[in-house]
Amino acid sequence: MNNSDKKTADGIADILRTVVGKLKNRRTAAVIVAGGSSSRMGGETPKQFMLLGGMPVVAMTVRAYEQADCISDIILVIRPGDEEIYEEYREKFGFTKIRAMVHGGATRQESVMNGICAADNDTAFFAIADAARPLTTPDMIRSVCLAAYRYGAASAAVPAVDTVKTADIKGFIAETVERSTAWQAQTPQVFGANLYRAAAYTARDEGFSATDDNSLVERIGYRVKLVDCGRENIKITNACDLAIAEAILSFRRSQEESVAVSEDKK
């Protein structure tokens, strides 16, 4: 980005900060992206339909957003042909917030934009989420949403505990990142609706491809507040992640049981 582009981006960000700061409407639509091919998982069953604690991964994710009081609508971005599966989930699990199901695009950015286009016109914020993060909780969602309502943009994340390196194209270490400032991004990533549209359309027009939605907003000069959602908010990517997720669910159940026992003794 040259100096002229940077000045333009900074100007856009300043305008959007003013707009977001005056927002009173907090209607938030969750855009859950579930259209991936699960190529890294292997096997014939897409990862979003694999069972975790007896429940499909994507259904567990949707349930968290269904239960989050800050979420008004849910938009599912799915693969063509999966409509009947999601209709079955809607009925079986009692999902009432699903407003629309749309098909994904050629890239994640396109998929998210397809979802956003299905939102109500009065939607003020978008909470963009991976379908493959089934351990996201309503409390996590609420924490990120509240930060976004205050700052205009916020993202679930977790501070890095390992030393982070960047590599050159040949796979050799290029740089060591200062660990105290290194975070790993998660979802949800929550943005003011107009802010996200401005960032996404600017990226599309300029041919910019991002690895996450935060990058789009960062690129136009808007700061994104990081919200620590802990190490349990993992993404199901490889087969071993399911085993890790099952262990986390077991840990959560044991914690809940301990609390219940303590309450009974009072």
C-alpha cells in the first residue's frame, strides 16, 4: 500500500470510527461459515458433520450462537446440497435464530460476503465465525460482542504461549516474534456492519486476499480489539483435534459437577 492509499484508508477508518461510535442499534447477526471441504481432516465425512459429545460439530457451534443473548440472527454459509441436513438440525435441536442458509463462494471472503448479503438491512454488527469451533461458548461470544460494541471491531483470540517464528520461502527462520505481543486469532470476529462492508469491498476491488476477517479491517487502518477467549476455543482441523475437543468437554463436565457438589454442600 503506497502513501496515497494509506491516507485514503486512514480517512475511511476515521469516518467509520465516528459512525460506529454513534451507533445505538446493536442488532448482531452471526455469519457461520460451514462450506469447507475438510481436506485436511481426511475421510468422507466433512468435519462439520462429525460427532463431538454425541452432537455434530456444526450443530454444537450453532447452539452456542443460538444461546448467546447478544445474537439476534444466524446466517449459515453452507455447501450446495447440504440444505436438508441443516433443516434436520434446525428441527432436532430447536434452533430458532437461523434466518437464512446461503451457499459459499470460491474463497472464504466470498463466502462471508454471501452471508452478509442475506442479513436484515437493520443489522448493525456481524459476528463472523468458523463452524469448526464447537467449543465456543455463549460467554465468549458475549465478551467479544461487548468489546465490538465499544470499539467497533473485536476478535476472539488467545495469547501465544510458544515462541513464534516467521519463516522465509525456503522454510528457514526469518524472525522471532516478541511473544509478549503475539496472539493467535480465533472466532467470533465481530465488526460494525458498515465497517466490515467498507473493508470487504475495498479488499475485493483491490484484489486483496486475507487469511481472516480481521485482516480486512486492519488493512483500512481500523484497530481491532483482542479479547482473550482462552485455549479451549479450538478449531477442528485435523483428526486429533476431535480427541482434544472431547477431552475439553470432559474437563468442562467435571468442573460443572464440582461446582454443583459445592453448591449442594452449602
